[in-house]
Amino acid sequence: MKKNRLSFAIRTEDGGFSAQCIEFPGIITQADTEPELREMIDDAVSGYFEAFPGEKDRLEKIKKGKIIEVAI
């Protein structure tokens, strides 16, 4: 079974890192190191979908849609 994938904007902030999900902007986390940030992202994603189970329906719609990139 193919897993869904989410995109995150990663920023360096005050000697650490923060991450915000592109598809679900309410999924935000931070950590001191990049490896720790990956763990925190997993926790944030799990917690988000536990708190908002209806959002999984939106995830299915996003997965079926098309994503394009544009230059600005």
C-alpha cells in the first residue's frame, strides 16, 4: 500500500529548525536539530490527524489532485 506524502517548509530559526506543512498549515513543529525535527514532524502529523480525523478526507482529495510549481 502506497503511503501518503506531505510537504514541509523547513526554516532555520534561533539556532534550531521549524517546519510547517504545505498541505495542512496547522501542522507546525520545531526542534534543535534536523534529525530531531524529523521525529517532531512525525509526532505533529500523528497528533494533528488524531485531533482532526475529518482532515483525512481532505488528504484523499489532495492526493487525487494535481500539483504544479510556478516561478515567481
